[in-house]
Amino acid sequence: MASQDDISIDSVLSDFTEHTLDSENTSFLRSEAGTTDSDKILLRNRQKANKELWSHTRDAKGSELVRNKHRQQIYYCKYCTSYMGSSNAERFRTHLLKEHGRNVSPTPPGPTKTAFDNTILDIFGQQLPAEKKQNLIEEMTLQAAIKLPEFKEACARLITIRNLPFSLLDWPEFWAVILSVNHMAKDTLKFARKDVPNLIESTYVLHREELVKKLKNSLSLVHFSIDMWTSPANTGFQAIVAHWVDAETRRGETALLSLKEFKGTHGGEEQAEVFLQVIREAGLEDKLGFFTSDNHGSNDVMLRHIAEEIENFDPVVRRVRCFGHNLNRVAQAFLFGSTAKQGEGQRDEDDAIEMAIQDMGQLQKELRDQGTRSKEDVAKEFRKHGSLGKLHNCNVFARASPTRYQAFVAAVGRAIPMDNDTRWNSWLDEVIVALKKRKEIMSWTEDNWQELGEDALTRDDWQELEDIKEILQPLKTCTKNTEGHAATLHTTFNDMEFLIRHFTQMRERFRGNAQMTVRLMAAWYKFDKYYKLADDTPAHAAAALLHPQLREAYLKKVWSSREQQKWIRPAITKVRNLWKDRFKPDNVRSIDLDLIQDPAERFLAEMTISTTTADEFDDFIKVSNISNNRLSL
């Protein structure tokens, strides 16, 4: 055995780096008894990092382990039976030298391991070898303090939540952080990147089992948000997020239930099949609530297919359209719909607006990917969108070269955010920052007037940008209201009603402005379409009627015009029918007050129990609203 004086930084790190970086440790074979014939062939054919060392070994016999719990293959000496085997190459070399006089040279480190060791050495110097000289009790205490299951769980969360590569576990800088806290970690934390997929899967299965229990015991129906996402590798993924009222916390909870990969087509029928498989595995067929998704037609198809399999499932009533997606389309209609032209192949104005929005997306793609169209041609198309297009072109001009960009930043004081074809509010952010830097941009424009040409922003352009900001700013606020766990349907209902007032006021204000009126009409047309579709489900009205601060009084206040008052009764009827069909308890007993003899008990019953023919639902929605202060108590 090597003495403490022989310890070097290489020997200190050999155990640690052997597991994380040695390519031979890629098979998981726990014992000879559990090894298949194909595994044995794979094991024999695997190239060893040190063939000379492995030439002194024999195969595992009987119940002997082929690999230890860290999946490292064990060396068994073929010259004696006293050696019980070890997964540590250095220990096996020491055994061969001391017991059999056979000197086997260590495997020369590869470039990856050399770089790894050098990084650790640069950070710690000779500190790690020195720490090996600590007393045994201290080392045992440090080693006992390490929680391997918690470490693995933390690594899995770090990699998945922060979107880090599995190779994190090969980063010397990562392990340097671990070793700086506990230098004995190298002897315990045998965990490599090849272990991550299995760990993530097992962690997911464990958490999913707990999640399913919560969903089955929920105080409410389980509602779902479903969306499809296509990765840069053109692989489709369907995310199924569950929302429910938890029986333990008695609060609304949200969790990812499934993230399924689609290797082929992912139309509505295929999505429905995957969803049905997920909820059947979870046993949630009887707890399905409402479904929130965007306006893509495949979501309607999905719900219709689900209705064919689930009894008493109305695909129209259960469909809640994502308000964030609605706002995105409304804002884009305002920004780009003014260029819409109806013609052959376009059924109506909505088609024309959609085509105008798609044309803008294609323009930005041409600019981003440097397509076949010339920059001048693309700039001309952007210019059709008025001040917005000219601001965009100015931004593109300022970013055309590093020199020009640095000159712009020096003149203006900062860069102007670039718009994109994904988020409408990227255009609003571009406008807001430009307006804040208006004076500086105007000065920069004067210096570049000739090169900017038709894209130079005039005073009229700046005024139009001010108007656009005023109109779109409230839409950004409404968009923020849809984000996070605090977003609710009653907030969405209120924002929809607010936008009716907002667009009405803006149309009146800009009545004499032809360009702005066209923009507002395009936005209103798109908004009105989604507003009418929202009426297909009673979910929004139910959220308002059953909110302690709103109830029926809110509907009467927000729908105050003569035309709107006609909407109140049908809305309440829809929600009442939903209450009776899905939520009203079957065991509600009526109480005959004449049978209550005690005056005090009779008075309590009169005050707390409905004795009229009205339903409990009607009693609730007609009660006076509860103030914020009373709710906080």
C-alpha cells in the first residue's frame, strides 16, 4: 500500500475522475446471475482502457458481482482467491505488485481527463493531497455527512429546471464546487452523465405517482392546459398541465402531468390518443374539467375525439381559449392588419388579416435568414406598415455592422430592442424605448439622413408611435395578467370587458385618423371573433358569478347598456345548468322549520338555511359582494 508521503494530486483524483470520465463504465450489469448472453458478449467485446491490467483478471464467478453499486466493473485476480475484488484500478495494481510481483503501469490519461485534472489542480493546488492527511475520524464524519440520494435529486433538478446539458457532471468546475465544500465527496459521489437519463426518468415516475394521488383526491375537477411545441430538431412535444384544488393545502395547484414526444404527425386525433392514454393510466376519466389551449383547429379536433371516448363530455362547453394567445392575435391584427387586402382565396376579413400577419412573419424570416429577396425589397415591404416599419428599418440599419452599431449606441446611449415574429410586445418594447430616446434618435437621424432615406422618422411618425403606445400599453397589462399561477378566469373575464371599453374609446378618439382607424378596426374584428367564441363555454361567467367579490352584481355593472343587459340572464342560466349537472350535491335535504321546536335553533335555521324554492346557487350569486378587507381577514 502506498504511504501518505507517496500521495499525489493524480492519485487523489484517480478514483474521482475514473468514474466520471472513463468511457469503459457504460454498461449496467449488477451480477453474473442477472447478466444475459448478449450482455456477456458486449462485456467481452468492450475495449478496456488498460488491456495489460485487465489481462491479469478473471471473470466473476457464481454470485460475485460483475459491477458495484456505482456501475463500475470489478477486477478479480486470476492468480489467487484471497483477493475479493475491487473496482479501483490503483488498488488492484498495488495487489498485483505486492502479492504477485507483477508491475503494471497506470493507463496514460486521455486529453479529457488531463484537462479535468489540470483544472482541479489549478483551483486547489496541493490542498487536496494535504487534506488526505486529516485524521480518520474527521474523514469518516465528512463522508457520513454526504447525502447521495439528495445529491442525485438536486443534480436532476438543476439539469432539468435550468436546462443544462448532462455533461454538467463532466465539468471540472462543477466538481470543484463540490470538493471545496467537502473534499471527501470524491469517494462517495460516483455519479456520471450517463446516469442522468435514468435518474430523471425514475424521479419523474416517483413524483408522478404522488401527483396522481393528489389529482385523484382533489377537491375539484382536474382542469388541463394542453399545448404542442416543436423543437429545433423538428420533434413535436405535447405538454399536459393539470390544475386542481388540493385536498391537503386547499389551494389551487398546478403541475406538469405529461410531456410526450411525437415522432410523426401531431394532429388533433393523435393528440387525443396520447391524452386519453395519460388520463387512463392515471385513472382520471371521471375527473375531467375544462381544457385551455390556443385557437389552432387541431385543439377542436382533439376535444371532439376525446368526447367520443368520454361519457358526458361536451367538447364545445369544455373548451377555454387561451386569452394570452387571443391577445397576441389581436395585437398583431392591430400592428399588421392594416395592410390586409381581401381577394380571391380569402373567405372573409379574418382571412385577410391572418394573411397580413403571416406576411409579416415571412418578412422577418427573410430578413433573419437572408432569403432570396433583397434587403431593399424587404425594407420596402416593412415601410408599408408606416412608422412601425420605418422604426424597424432604422433598427436594422443601425445593426448592419459592428461599427455602425457601436456608433448608434454611443449616440443614443443604448440599443433599441429588436422586434420579432414571436411576441407582439417586442414591437411595443421597441416603440417604448425609441420614444424614451426620441431626442437622441432624432439627432442620430439628422447625421444619417441621406443613408436612411425614406426610413427617416418624421414628426408625424413620432406622433403615430405615441398613439400606438397608448393603444397597445393596456394590452400588455392584460397579457401580464394571464401569466403565472395567479392568473384566473375571472381576471380574463374582466380584461375582456375592459378591452371592449378600451377599443370603443380609442375608436372614438381616432375617428378622424384614417390610418389608426384601420388598425383599430382590424384589432376589433379579431377581438370580437374571440369574444363571441368565449361565449360557447360558461366557464368565464361562472368564474365571475362564483367570485365572492363579484357575483351577479358584477355582471349587472359591467353589462350595463340596454343591449348588454340581455346577456345577463342567458349567462346565469348556463352557469346554473353547469352547477346542477356537475357540482350540485345529490344529498341536500330540505328542512321543515315547523319541526324545529327550540326558538333559538329555529332562528338560526331561518338565518342560515334557504327555505325558498331558489337553488343554493341563486342564493350565493345574489349575496352582496365581499370587500377586499373582509377577504384578507
